[in-house]
Amino acid sequence: MNVLREVAAPAEAGVYLFLGALDEVLYVGKAGNLKQRLAQHAAAKGPRVGLYKRYDLVRRVVWEVAADEEAAAWRESELIFALRPPYNANTGVRGVAVVGQDARIPYIVVRDRAGLLEFRLETVAEGRAYGCFPHLGKGVASSLGIACSDGYTALLRLLWASGGTGERMPGAITRSAPEEFSVAVDDALRPALHGFLSGARGKLVNELLLAASDRPAFMMPALRRDRDAALRFFAGGPKLVRERRLRHGVRGRMLEVETYRRLVREEIAPVITG
């Protein structure tokens, strides 16, 4: 507890890490105001069991400033995924729950099926695959997970709206992050779709919205919201993967799950070592 009382963090948004005696990461948190949040930790009271036990184990606190609270929340999700700290509730104590979670980390695999594009969330990258996307899928409750999962579904709705007629939206794309969905995509839009899923070009969503402009007027406000949501998926999914690959000099359009973790660990290592 004395360690927490001595922390002099800035009054800025960011992520913070509790470190143990061997500089192991015990816990990762985020805050809109690091100084205020760490002061709350220092003042916390409770029996030294469960999550409160982590305070007795803390030997150092380090932090990384973020642009704003949302950026801090997204960074927190990335660090929890990569570091698997034992006292974060969504990793399970000492990472026990992580093995099952790893099995659900998807790639987006796109296949041409008789003129339709089939989109599948698969754990093996075969054929034309993009990812991996650790924060995409059902049941991912972090703000980054919601942005990716809801935004991916919004992208599928835009593809559907741009590719045909009719007012009845398929049920699969009224729910978050369907495991599979097939849709007609104009050949002229397919290069832009590849650029979008590769993280290189986000303008696809405006092209899709334009292509869907002949849909009934009552559908357009929802489709404009889908455009904004799909851009959030682009930022938190494909673009994030691409920027990480380029920053670390990794070739190809995908990152393997363990490579993704390793690169995030390398990014935060200077903060941990001081």
C-alpha cells in the first residue's frame, strides 16, 4: 500500500501497470485521470483477499499516457490480451481462463462462392485471411471489443445494402459478429474491400454508402450510423494490425496470435523497465 501512496502520476488519461517483486505485471488498468485513479487505489480498503491482495504484492507502478480516455481503454484491452495479468478479472486468476479464450481469437477469412463473398470468423488463417483480431467476436465486452464486433457487423450490413434490393435485412447481420455471412459484392468494390480489411484504406465505407443510396429513405440514417461504426472497426481492427506490423517490420497482411502478443509486449517493455 505504501508504494501506491508514493506514486506521482500525471493528471492525464492513460494506462497503468502494477508490478511485482520480479517486475511481473500483476494488473493493468486505465483511467481518464491517472493521478486520480491511482489515488483511489491507494485509498482502497478491504480484506487482503481476492483483488485486494494485489495491493500487497505491488512493488512498482508504471504508466503510459494516452491521447484520451477511449485511447486508454483500447490500450488497456491490448495490454490485457498480450500480458495476461493474473489479477485482471477478464483473464482469470493466473491466466487459467486464457487457454479457452485463445481458441476463439479469429481471423476474417473471405472466400468467393459462386459469385458471392463468404465471410467467416475462423481461428485458422487459410486462403484470403485477415487479422488476427483478438477483440472481435461474441462476448467480448471491452470498449475495443464492442467497437470491433459491432463495427464488423455494420460493415457486413453496408455490403448487403450496397449489393442489391429489398427491405428485409438478413437476421445474421442484426446480431453482433456473425460467425459466417455471404453477400454479393460488386467486382469494382472488391479491391477497396481488400484494402479495408488489410488496414490500408478506410474509404470503402463511404463508397458502400454511396452504392446503397437507392435503398429506401427510411434505411439511410441507420446505414450512416453503420458507416461510422465500420470506421471504428477499421481503426480498432485492420488499421491497428497493419500499423503494428509496419512498426515492427513484419511482412504480410496478418499477425499470428502469439506474434501479436509478442509485439505488444515489446511495445510496453520500455515502460516496464523504466
